[in-house]
Amino acid sequence: MGVTKMSLHTTEQIEIAEIAKVLAHPARVAILQYISKQEGCICNDIVDEVGLAQPTISQHLQVIRKAGLLKGTFEGRNLCYCLDVDRFKELQKTFTSFFNTTSASCC
């Protein structure tokens, strides 16, 4: 989205669109589900579990990370990921507010 068009949308609208982009791809949903079931941070297990190539997983993780849904740490050459639970809670409130204020009185 161009810089000039950003002023047309609220921060909340932009945030919802960014999260919708993450959830719009089944591989990203699978990655989030897998990470959410782990006890701690994970590194290379994602490739084995999701079944996609490492570069593809990296691209999906970049989109998820950009949306703020992951925390990560560097350990040598490995990146270790875990969910940002606080961010998920914020998004839950945002989506709940969005859906609760949407009128269902049309047609």
C-alpha cells in the first residue's frame, strides 16, 4: 500500500488487514498451529512438520514475524521461534471489537 493511501485507513484497519494476510495462507496457519503446541522455542522442526522447503518456510515466517505474532532468538546460525502471547491477546480484542461492532442488519 502506497504511503499516500495509508492516510485513508485507521491504524486498526491496517492491523486487521496485516493479520488477515497472515491467516489467509494455510501454510502460515499450519506454522502458527505447530508453534503454538510447543513447550518452548523451536528451530528447525518447522520444516519437518509442515513439509515445505526451508526457503518457503522462511518466507512465511517473515510474514508472520512482521505482523508481530512471533518472538525469536538467535542461537548460533539458528533462529528459534515462539508465539508472542501478549500480541495474540491484543489481536483477540481487536477482532472481537471488529466483529461485535459489525452490523448484521443488511439484506
